[in-house]
Amino acid sequence: MGHPLLFELALLLLPLGLGLGLWLAGASLAWVWPLALLPYLLRNLYLLVRLGFLIQRHHRLAPPFPQGLWGEIHRSIARYQQRGRKSRKRQIRFTRRFREAANAVPDALVILDKQHRIDWANPAAAKLIDIHWPADDGRRFADILTSPDLDGFIEAGEYMRPLEIAPPHNRTIMLSLRITPFGERKKQRLVVGRDITKVYHLNMIRRDFVANASHELRTPLTVIAGFVESLIESPTTPLNHRRPLVLMHNQTERMCSIVDDLMTLSRLEMNDCLDEQQSVDVPDELHLILQEAQALSDGQHSFETDVDDDLLLLGNQPELRSALSNLVFNAVKHTPAGTKIRVGWRQDEDGPCFSVEDDGPGIAQEHLPRLTERFYRVDRARSRESGGTGLGLAIVKHVLNRHDARLAISSELGQGSLFSCRFSPDRGLEREGADRSAAG
């Protein structure tokens, strides 16, 4: 900065010295000083107008630059222009890579604006969703992918679970749609459509097989159980035959329990939406469940309750009873004698919450992600001894999914386990309000 500043001072002192000499020679101050400073002012005005013109026309500033402070200003602007050009080049390269990567993805990718209109789509969207970009730019997403569930799915903004849908242009395929908010203030939407046709058909085959096999097994098992029970109670049965018959009866009952749970799971999987919803008296259900749990425990466990008697829940009563009882009964079956079991039903800041906590041996961390899988057992020998089918938590998971709820499991070895069911706030009902609405 030293050299440009000295140059500017020299330019300014030169006319000032000239004006001082004229004044000493007797000239009038009224015209001497303006006349002396006029060349300096005209130079600055010229360079200012010229720089403004170059910036307005987006000209690239290049040497030679003017001398003095104006040269420093030109050099600084030129450096910013160079940085801007490098930044734009990086952005162009990044955009090109993003487009290439998005075009290579086999899943359909669609970006929606704040009004849920199409802003961009990759080539796979043309095949899977029939969205061709840029031909469909600006069209409403729901006008192309028409479905009675789609509008509500987008507006609700609850994207924890994907939406499975058959696109209108090709009903032979099944899509799994996931929508993620992004962009400024999360107002835009990224739609990801994945072809799950093979997986969907395999799941349908599995569901049909389980449902049919369970239905066909139920009748012969009931007949076998009836005959075995008659033989056990018959006075003519030899004593040495009674123990094998009791074992046969126990295993038949266990098979019947497995079949019943499989049929329950099949029924839940066949229909993802609740058919009937009503105000469920959860405190009353828990009172009955705890009575059954105490009978199952035979006095070997202690129970503590923290239940809000005025908190009801909107949902399906048989399904909710099945889910809640499974959690309580599991705490009894899979913990040793002397374990304390705490059952809670409360409203907190996130909505209604049901919890079952025990101070038993706990569960190792590697088992927690798989607990809701069918027939998964932490301790296979102990589970069979306790009479568990390995399907209880799978049923709980499906019931909670149908009630817009989630299951959280936390446990550590030697420190017990905590199973929590969190429901959305809009499902919680106060007893007085529920009774009034039922009366109306």
C-alpha cells in the first residue's frame, strides 16, 4: 500500500503546489484552487466511471492496471473475479458429477418444489414413475403418479415408513416410495422410488404360505390335543404312559400357540391399515393383563405400576391388548424369579408411552437389532423352557406400525431391560373427552 498511497499524494500535492504559487503571485482563491484540483478530480471521475462500466458489463479486469489506489482497487476486484471463476468451475464440475451419479442410479429420483411440483428427475424416473424431465418440469407430482394414498402421504409429512404403490402406467411393477424433506427450511421434497416387485411377490408368497399352512395345521393339532388329553384323564391309561402323554400334550399346546401367533401375524400383514378404531381403555386392559401376568409368574416376580387411569388410546382393542400383553408376559417368561417388573402408561411431551422395565439379567447389545425378527431367540434353550414362540415381539412391531407407533428397546447385561411403545400425540384421549364423544 505504501507506493500507491505515495503516488496518490504526489498527484494531489502537485496541483496544490501549483495553486499555492498562483495565489502567492496574487491570483484569486475563488478560481485558483478549483482550477488546480480539476485534473485530479477529472482523473478520479474517469477511472470510477470506467470501472463501473466494466463491472456492469461483467468484463474481466486484466493488467495493465492504473497506477495508485485505483490500481489496487482493480487488482482486488480481479482477484475476487478469479476466485469467483474458480468457484463456478468447481460448482459446474460438482453439478456434472451429481447429474452423472444420479443418472446412473437405478432408483427413480425426483425433486419437488414447495408446491410439490416437479423440479428435476433422473432417467430412471421415466421408466418407474413415468416422469420425463425436462418435459414434465413444473407439473404436479400427484397428477402423474395418481393414487388415493399419495396426496395424504405427502401432506402428512410422516415419512418413517415407505409407501408401496403400483404406478398407473405399469401395474405389473410395485414401487416403494420414500420422501425426504430437504432444501431451504425443508420445504422441498426428494422422492426415491425403488422397484420392489420381486421382493413384494416373494413376501406375498410367504404370507399366503404361512396363512394357509397355519390354517391347515390348526384343525389336526386341535384333534390331537383333544385325544391326548382324553388319554391322560382316562383311568385305563397305564401309569408308565402318562408322562409321555403329558409331554405330547405340552408340545401340542406349544404348536397350537405357534400356529395362533403365525395366523395373527398373517392377519396383520395382509392389511397394513386399521379397519376399526375406537377409544381403548388401556388402564382397564392393563389391569386384566397384570392379573394374568401375576398368575403366570405364580408369585415369583414383583410388580410395580405407574398408570394414568384417565389416559385412553385411539386404536384397535384386540391388537393393542395383544401387543401390550406380549411385552408384559415376556418380562415374566424371560426373567428369573425375584425380578422386579415395572409397568408404566403415561403421557409425556412426545405423546402416550407404554413401558415395561425389569431389573433382570439384561440383553447383550448385539441381539437388540434382531429381537423383533420372527423366531429369533437370545437364549434358545431358556425360550423353549418358558414356552415362548419367538413371535411375540414381531407381533408387537406390526401392531405398533399399524398404530403409527414405534418400539424402543434398551438393555445392558446385568442392568435389566426397558421396552417402550411411543404413540403419536393425536392418539391420546382423556377419559372424560372419550366418554363424551362416545355418548354423542
